[in-house]
Amino acid sequence: MVQLASEAVEKTRAVKLIVLDRDGVINHDSDQFIKSPDEWRPIPGSLEAIARLNHAGYRVVVATNQSGMGRGLFDMSTLNAIHEKMHRALAQVGGRIDAVFLCPHTADAGCECRKPSPGLLREAGHRFNVDLVGVPVIGDSLRDLQAAESVGARPMLVLTGKGERTLRDGAFPKHTAIYPDLAFAASALLSDE
């Protein structure tokens, strides 16, 4: 009987999870990769959108391909410095990223973590003990949306970063929601509650 009661309490405390791509969603992207903290610049409104999601009870995580590491363009200490800048900028507006899941491999590595493979999303679901079905996954590229679809998550495309090109190409999952940027996507999610 006690076990059933604790299970009911656990279900009422279900984690609200949202997964964001980093480059092109939170910060400006570059075809030459973001290789230093100086190159990391937030997209206007993105940090405040994350803070609004946090305040609404969402656990916000990042799932990001970082093949620049595999190419030798930067190392883990540099990537940590980039993320430290992101975390500090978020803290200044009352927001936070609860975890960063990353793939350091190049496209030819054949790993399970590089999006569109579902490894990063599955790791996030496992870490937060969340079934990924219906979890919002916001990205700017086809591979973000494909990874979301492969685990039953809710693909959401933003038109920042590579988003306009992804929209033009039109090969994304048919139930993908489309927003101008992360701020609009967050507003839509919060108004649905």
C-alpha cells in the first residue's frame, strides 16, 4: 500500500522536460563552428525564453552535435568555457540549463549519439527518468527534428540558425510545429498549458 501511494506521488511530480539544440536555437550559428567563448552570442530573446520555461517548471536540457571537437577545432576545456559563458548569461536573466548532452564525433564516426540518431535524446530521457513521447524538442536543422521523431518526441522547428533552409528544403516530419525563434516557441508551449 505504501509503495502504491509513493508511486502516485511520483506521478504527480512528473518532470516537464524540454530539449533544445544549441547552435542556431540558443545562440547564433556559424558554418565555421563556434570555437571559442568569444564566438558564442545568444540569439535575442533566447535566454529570456529559457528562463520563462524554467519558471514554468520545465527542466531545460541541451542536446548538441559538436563535431568541431572531432575535427580538432577545439577541445573539451574550450567547450566547457563556451558552456560556462552560456550558463552565466542565463543566470543573469534568471534561467538555467539543467544538463548538456553532446556528441563530439564527426558525421562519419557512425555513433549512436550524433543527431539524427536518437542517442542524446535517449540519454536525456534516461537521466531525467522521462518518457520522451510528446517531449518538445526544438531545433533548427532536419537532424534535430528527425531525432525527435525517432523517439516519439514533439519536433519543433525554429527559423533561426539553419531553420529557414530547413523550412525551404521541406523534408522534415509532417507534424513539426514551426516558430520564428525560441521565444515564440516557448510562448506557444506556455500558452498550451
